[in-house]
Amino acid sequence: MPTSQRINLVLDGAIYRRIRLLAENEGVSLPVKARDLIKEALEIQEDAYLSRVAEEREASWDESTALSHEDVCSSQYIQ
């Protein structure tokens, strides 16, 4: 199976022109710029998700039940 996959998509004129202009300004092809923008959008989505997870963990943090550094490094917890 090839490592790269193709996707066909339809863009409205305004989005197409914006991507084309970005590609021209950066000296890359339109497909390369579209791919890079999709990658960036996926990274932003992942960052937003991980931020929510971190906020939930922070909100549920209870110092009284947390393990100390010594506890974690003791042979009891290391396999």
C-alpha cells in the first residue's frame, strides 16, 4: 500500500483563491500548500483536545492522593 493517499475535494472560490495566493507567495504548488494547511489544522485540533484533557486532569488533581517522587521511583512501582 502506498504511504501517500490522494483526496479529491471541492472548495468554494474564495478559499481556493486564498490557498492559491498563499502557495504563490511561498513558492510552492497548490496541492502542497493545501496539504500543509490540513496538517496544521490537524495539529491545532490535537492541541485543543490535549489542552482540554490537561484542564480536566488539573481540575481533578488531589494533592492528598498524589504519589511523591520517592514513591514513584521506589522499586514497588517500577517493573
